[in-house]
Amino acid sequence: MKFQLVLAALLCSTIAFSQTTDKTTTTTTTIVKKGSEINKMLAEMQPTDKTVYDINGNAVNPAEVKAKLRSFDYNMSIRKLSQFPDYKHVIFKLDRKVQAERDSITKEMLKPANPKLREGQILDVKPLKKYIDKDRLNGKAVALIFLPAQYTTTGNDVYAKLNGVLETYKNPDKFEILAITNLDPFKAAQALSRSPIINTQLIIDAQEVFNNYETQNTMLILLTNPSHKILYSVKNSAEMTPRQLNDYLRTMFK
């Protein structure tokens, strides 16, 4: 219902500006629509054609769509193109400049509470010494993926895109992926069966690590370079994370 009301406001309110020599007059007109009318509009926006098109109206074959999306240079949306009377699935190239500006804002909002875990810092690996030989991490890029208690309530395979990136670059000789949870073995196994995460080592029942890194028991994903300088670090499951990690890992390893 909240979504419908917001959508109604966005679709049905118009603002007109008229310029005069001495002032600007603003007129607001609001049109009220019933819930059934909004539902009808939403239904009309759903494409019946499963074909994916580019912004010029050309059909794109499924293999090409998959490859483009995997590159993270493209995205998909439902749009109305001038070539067609109805809505279509449209793949389009991202504006990297605009995307970088948005990412910068998101990073600021989701930066870790602990300043030592923020981008540009050198990751202290001592809190991990009880679980892993720190020499094993020398000269390797490291990803730390903190999975707190709320990990048990996440939806199915929420890490699908992230797993695709990690699987591409997974290499124990160059890149360590440490999945760290404060769950006990039984609950950790349940969570991983429902929403798996690629890793080179799973560290369970590790509340001590959460405390030492002062994560405030929040979901956190960070990536370092081989010198352990933190390149990326955000709380929660941000939509930009797979794309950001892919960019950094592609630069480091390809």
C-alpha cells in the first residue's frame, strides 16, 4: 500500500513553472487515482515479451545479455522505447561517472563504524591469528565477509551476484576469501545451505573476531590489495558491492 501511495504521488502530481519579468509562479495540480487504477498501470508496465532489447530497439541474444551483465558495465530495466507501443526489457550501458558519484554517496552512508576498517587503512590481521596462520595471508589480496546473526534470516541465495564475482577470481595462491560468522556450527550450516557464500575458509562461532574488529555485529564486506590496504569496505548487503569488487579484482588479477 505504501508503495502504491508513493507511486501515485509520483505519477499523478505535476508542477508547472511559468516565468514572468518579476517573479516565478508555481502551480501544483494533484490527480487522485484509485488503487485499482494504479494496479492496472503497474500491470501494463510488465512486458509480455521476454526478449531483451538495446536502447535502439534491437533484440539482444541471451548469451550476449548474460555476458554484458556479468561485466557490470551494463544494467537492465523495464522501459518504453519509441520503436514499440508497450514496455520492454532493455539493457543499457552504465554511465560510469554518474555511477561513481552514486557509489561515493553510498560508501559514505555505509562506511564501517570502526575507522580502522575503512578504505585506505591497512588491515590488521592479528584478530584472525587464532583461526588462521597470518603468514598464509602474506602477499595476497584478502576479502573479509562478516556474517552476523541476522544472516540466518536473509532470503535465498542473496549472495548470488557476489558469488559469481568471487568464483571468477578465487585463487588461494593470490586471493583469500574469509567468511566469518558468530553463529554456532549448526546455525552456520543452516544459513549457508540457504544462502551460500564462496570462501577459501569459513570461520564459525567467531564472536571474538567481531568484537576485536568492532563491527558492532553488522554485516560487513571488505577487500584489500596484496599489501592489505583496504580498497573497499561497506556495511550491509549493498547493491554496488559485486560490481565494485569485480572492478578491483579485475584490475589486480587480469
